[in-house]
Amino acid sequence: MLDIVGLSKLYGASRALDDVSFSIEQGSFTTILGPSGSGKSTLLLGIAGFVAPTSGDIRLNGQSLLRVPAEKRNFGIVFQGYALFPHLRVRENIAFPLRMRGAAAADIDKRVKHALGLVQLEAYAERYPRELSGGQQQRVALARALVFDPSLVLLDEPLSALDKSLREALRQELRHLHKTIGMTFILVTHDQDEALELSDRVAIINHGRLEQFADPATLYNAPASRFVAEFLGKSNFIAVQAARGSRDVLHLQAGGHRFEHRQPGTAPDGRITLALRPERLTLVNGASPEPVNILPGTVSDLSYRGAEVGLTVATDLGALIVRVDTSGAHAIPAVGERVRVGWSATAGCLLPESA
Ligand code: ADP
Ligand code: MG
């Protein structure tokens, strides 16, 4: 278990990390996700031991790492621009961390062979880095990080320099590798899809602060803040005034409209925001049963994306994006057409207004 405890890092007056706390389970795949400049690399460099935090602690199995130098932490590292040695062959690059640790020659041979197998580069052992593609070089870097059986593998945007198809292929490989070897992986990325696809848990950071730490489904379906709701996929937001009805029902008011909302557990009340995913909205056209919430509007834009259409509907509470399945029973309305947008009482998620 790795505990990040109230971690802050100041550069002069600017806060790269601001009181970040979360815990990473042994053997899990955890992703640190956030926009550029949000503090992701600072956090990973802190865990690696290359950046000293201003305050807070980092604990591995209960022991503080702050006084342990980077080379003694025994973490496998693939950083941006942490390049391969150009004058060493693939085999020698991968052997390097083992030589640093004074491993015996026979042991080095065996481990390098195994690591080459993990990243499927057995046939490339005698090549130099310049004789490899970008994706192959990244795989060598990964093999070099895994070869000494580190207790933790830290990866800072290892795929971001690669083109899309290669990135997706390597993503699958990373996932498979994690499943196979069962080490703890911590990945930094600004790519939402990468984070959702690979991770057991995702820590979303923005301006150095932890916005939410949860599994992908929770982040998507129950975002804790407007930032998270917008950063992961698309969301519609409606400012509402909420009053508690009976049991878990909330009555929401916005403009002259009244909506019903149900959410298990506690929901914020007062002035809040209702977040609605485009795919949780439907177009209501006379068919029964009608959803409990209905808001009329006019289609102002249409965009086709293969199996679905994104409709923008102008309502008196602002524009709403509705995602409609083109294989469904309903005809797609035209721009200028009046429509009614509907959603169920459990379709949305309430966010505190300030979030
Ligand atoms: P990310 O990896 O999410 O893009 P970083 O952790 O690299 O973000 O940076 C977070 C913030 O800290 C940025 O505003 C960046 O400019 C600042 N920062 C990072 N490293 C340093 C440094 N060595 N000196 C001063 N400011 C830094
Ligand atoms: Mg970075």
C-alpha cells in the first residue's frame, strides 16, 4: 500500500501540488489524470524521489519514503524523455539496471530474456535504439523498468509521443502486462480514454488539487465536481434550486420548470447544478410511458458520428446536447424542429454549485 498524505509542493509562490491525499493498493493499476500543468508529473516525481515535497508524506507499507533516496526506492520508471542509451544495444539497455545492482551475469541473461519476452521484443535484442520504431523504443524502456522486479512501476505519459493506432496497441499491451506480472502500476496521463480503459482507480487532479479518486464507473456516473463531469466525457449542466421531497426524492426548480430527482444517500440541496450525460437524455415523441422530466426546445444543430447523432437542443434553460442512436425506432428531427427532451428521475447527478 502506498499512501500519499497531505502532499504539497510549492515552486516559489505557485502550488504545483496542494494537499493531495489518496492510497494506492498493492498490485493495482492507478492513473493520475489531469490537464497539462495540473501537477501530475510533480506528484509522480515526488513518489519516485526526484522532487522533495514541501509538506506531507509518502508512505510505502506504513514507512515514510521521504528520507529514502530515489535509487534506493527500487521503483521501475518510464518517464517522458527518460531516453534509452543510444550507444547500447537493446539487450544492454535492459540489462543496465541489473548491472547497477551488481547482479550476476547468468542472472542478468535470464532476466533480460524474460523482460524481452514480456514486451515481445526477443528478436530485437541486438539492435541499437536508432534501429527501432518509437513504439519499440517505448517497449524497451518498459522492459528496462520491469527487469529488476521493482515494487512499483511509475509511468509518465509513456504513450503520448506515439501516433494513435500505436498508442492504442501499446495500451492493450500495458494492460495485459499488468495483469500478467501483477506489479503495482502508477500511470500519469492527460488522456481520458487511456485512464478509463486501463485503471482500477483514477486520481483526477486539477491545479494541483485532487478532485476525485475513484474507479472509472464512479467517476463517470457520479462525478464529485463539475470539473470531473466535464473532463470525462460530455455533460449538460442545469442550475437548479433543490428542495427535499419525501424520502430520497428531491424537487428541483429551474426557471419556470420543475423536475424530479432521485439519488440514493445524501444529495446537496439549495442552489446546485444538475449534470446530465447526453446519452441519458431521450427525445419524447408521444410514446408512453413518458419520462418524469420533460423540457421543450428547438433543434439548433446536428452532428453525425456513425451509429449516433448528437443533437443540440436550444431550451429556455440553455442548450442541451442529446445523443440519439440512429438505429433506434425514432426518426431524427431536423434543425429548426420543436422537440421535447426527457429524462428519468435517476438519469442525472447533482453537484454543489461551487464545484
Ligand atoms: P503536468 O505533469 O500535470 O503537466 P507538472 O507537474 O509538470 O504538470 O507541473 C505543475 C506545475 O508546476 C506547472 O505549473 C509547472 O509549470 C510547475 N513546475 C513544475 N516543475 C517546476 C519546476 N522545477 N520549477 C518551477 N515550476 C515547476
Ligand atoms: Mg507532466
